[in-house]
Amino acid sequence: MTDETAREFSTVGVIGLGTMGAGIAEVFARNGYTVIGVELNDGAVERGHQHLEHSTGRAVKREKMTAEQQAELLGRITLTTDMKALAVADLVVEAVVESLEVKKSIFRLLDGIVRDDAVLATNTSSLSVTEISTANSKPGRVIGVHFFNPAPVQNLVEIIRTVVTEPSVLEDVQGVLRGLGKNPVVCGDKAGFIANTLLFGYLNHAVSMYEGKYASREDIDAAMRFGCGYPMGPLALLDLIGLDTAYEILDTMYKQGRDRLHAPAPILKQYVTAGLLGRKSGRGFYTYE
Ligand code: CAA
């Protein structure tokens, strides 16, 4: 259901086409938006393209979408390395790595490119939206929109409003997200927002339990799936999230003064250093084909 007072958006830019960015681009294209996906170089554009093909191809295989619908959907997405292509976007969603400096440099760059009335959103999972917004000359037009992985499937999107986010920007974003069939919740700008604050202490605890050889990875995961009805166990979920992303989230939350539950379990850092990043690298707590 779309909010009747919300402004009409038709073109959405997505910066960064990793797991989250590609998923976000797919969500908008599925809902009829024209999408401009921007990546750093041709290799990253190609990976983004493969991600989109793979994800929509899965829907075709499951007969949730025809091959024609897939082609139409992909046809609504243009991938480029040229940030200037975002000049026509109503909404830009930044979904690059969890680095404050990288995100700030993007919001700085957007200044000279986007329309005055464009809404600028960051998909950060734990960094300060306020601090990211200060890199842009219109911080009131900056907001957090935090999608969950896999973005095409998970209905939750956290909207993070800063103390200077314009009320109309919040209303517009709520309207757009509801129109996508998402369930937006609104919160303030504190590391972890709502869901990760509650989730990551639990995930980190599961890693410590595994690291301490208290139980096998399969048994830890089975306990939460079959005992508590979670769709995935914590270690399989960490592999889905990406161990590098999970480490960064925990580290940021810990540094912002939360309790010891958020001090990243040492083995998590070791896995990341060794390049075991979860599903995206083929190996994390589990191994993937
Ligand atoms: N991309 C697109 N679609 C996907 C997908 C992906 N990566 N993975 C699964 N799907 C789709 C499937 O195509 C299928 O769609 P249909 O029902 O339309 O056929 C549906 O999801 C169910 O998939 P499966 O039957 O293959 O598997 P499943 O029933 O076990 O579900 C799951 C898989 C959706 C990932 C489910 O296990 C789940 O919800 N897990 C928990 C995920 C979760 O907690 N995410 C939040 C992580 S925290 C986060 O993201 C925040 C952060 O900042 C890190």
C-alpha cells in the first residue's frame, strides 16, 4: 500500500552491487522502477550483473517468474561505472563496504551530481548516518535505509532518521518502501539500530560457543532451528551475512560502548584475515559449492 501523500519516485540509483546492492537493485526493478547501478570498475559491474542474473534465474527455475519477465526486469536495470548517470535519480541508495571514509567520499561526490530534490540513502548496518550525512551539502536529504539479507526476501527495512533528516524525506521513503511490499520501521541513529543490536550479541555468542568447542557447528545451528524456530542457525546465518561484514558490525558496536557481548569473538577475525568470508567466498563456518 503506497502512502497517498508520498512523492512519486520512478528512478532509483544504487551504488555498490555486492550482495546487498544487487539485492536492493533487484527489489526496485521487480517493482517497476528504472534502476541505475553504479560500480567502481568493469569487473565489479560484471559481478553485479552475474548476481542479478543468478538471483532472478533462481525465481525462473522455481517458476515464480517467466524468462520474459526476467528479461524485462533486467532490462530496467542499467549498470555503469559512471556516477554522473545518477543525475536523473529520485532516490540514491548507497550500499558499498562498511567504511565510513568510503561512504563519506561517495556522499561528497554526489553533491555535484544529483538533483536538488533527490533523496540520498545509505544502507549502512552500523555506521553513523549523521556522520555520513555531514559529507553532503544537504544533510537534511540524507537518511538510512537498512535492508536485510537476502534483500529480495526479507520484508524488514529499518529507516534511520538523523536529527536533521527532513520530515518529508522520511515520509517519502516510508511511502516508497511500503510500495515495495516492505515493512519499514523507524529508529534513531545508534550503531546496530534495532535488529542488529538484538541479533549480533546472539550471533557472537554462538561463535564463542563454537570456538570454545562446546558444541559442533551443526548442533549449535540445529538447536536454534529446531528448538527456537529460527529459519537458519547462527553460524549458517553469519555465512550468509558475510563474516567480514559481521566482524565490522560487531567491532563498530563494541567501539560505541556496548557490552562485552559485542566484542568480536577472536576466531571471527582469524576467518576474515584468512579470506574465509562465508557464502560469498565459498567457505566460512561451512563450505559451499
Ligand atoms: N536472493 C534472492 N532470493 C532468495 C535468496 C537470495 N539470496 N535466498 C533465498 N531466496 C528465496 C528463494 O528463491 C525462495 O523464494 P520463493 O519462496 O519465491 O521460491 C525463498 O527465498 C526461500 O528460499 P529457499 O526455499 O531456498 O530456502 P529457505 O526457505 O531456507 O529460505 C532464507 C532461505 C530466506 C535465507 C531463510 O533461511 C531466512 O530467512 N534466513 C534468515 C535470514 C536472516 O535472518 N536475514 C537477516 C540477516 S541480518 C542482516 O541482513 C542485517 C545486517 O546488517 C547484516
